[in-house]
Amino acid sequence: MKIERLVVGQLQTNCYLVWDEESRQAIIIDPGDDGDYIIRKVLDLQLGPKAIVATHGHVDHILAVTELKLAFRRPFWIHQGDLFLVRRMQASAKHWFGIEVDPPPEIDKFIKEGELIKFGKEQLKVMETPGHSPGGVSLYGGGVLFSGDTLFCRGVGRYDFSYASREDLFASIKNKLFKLPDETRVYPGHGPETTIGEEKESLGFESSTFF
């Protein structure tokens, strides 16, 4: 499994191009902005996108979806729990960035717990990890985890939104993500990569006061 990280948009979102080296079939994870840049990278790497996947529905993770759908004629997948966030994309862009944007992208499929996203000989399993948002997911396979805004290097996602849940977020981390092998490489929605083992230690995994 090959991975290319592209940092996009005002909030420095990590968009990931993930592909099977032999077939060069790929998925695009969290295209939060700068669609032209993402398209150029896909073409430069000679990748064949299979789908566009969002770990959650916040505007800084989906703003370039429509542009990529038009360029590659490929579907957009997200968890149904974040449908309401996709629908309010225009209002969110105005609120956070002060910009007017096109209507939100059409969702082609809702992904769910345990579903396998296959591309070439590679695959990633969908893990429902709510908390930062109701429909937040992480994608796991091949010893790597794409954690969206659930888990960061030395931190966790925000839970101060009206629809977010501290309890759900920490349950997702403790009961799902921290059950993965310590050596699992974590590619978060913002910031540098890390490992599950490092974050267990950093977040005080053994401390009941944190979780």
C-alpha cells in the first residue's frame, strides 16, 4: 500500500492518496480543498481513483469532493451519520472561511462498520469512530490507520460542537483504535503521523482519569 499525504486548505487538512502499487488503483481520502492540486497529483502519479472517501462531514474534509467527482467521474462515500454536515457545507464554508461555495456534493454510498474498501489488491476496513462527529469513521488495513479527526499525534479531536460527544470520542479511541497493534501507523486528519503505541503512552492510556 502506497500513501501520499497532501496538505490542503486553510485548516491544513491532510488529504491522502492511497493506492495499490501494482494496479495503481487508488482511493482519495478527505479532499478538503485545493482540488486542482489534488487532481494534478493524481495525474502525476498515474493513479486510477476508485472512490472519494471522507472520514467525516466537516467542510475542511469535503470541500474539493465535487471538483474531484467532475474530474474523475468517481463516487463519493461517507457515513450516513454525517449527512447533516454535508448538507450544511455552504453555511459552514461561509462561517469558517468567509467564502461562498457550490452546493454540497451528491453522496453515492453510505459506508458502515466492517465494510471493506478494496482497491487493487489492497483494502481498508471501515471502523465507526463517532465523537468528533456522529458519523466519524476511521479506515484500517495493511498496518495503517487513517483516523480522521478522531485521533491526532499527541491529541484527540474536538468534542465541543453541539453534536459532538466526549464520551463517544474517548470510547472510540479506547475501545476500537487502542485495540489495534501498537505498531500501527496512524495518519490523522491534521498534523504529522504517529503510532497507536505512541498515542497510548501520550494520552495516558492506563489512566482511568483520562478515559
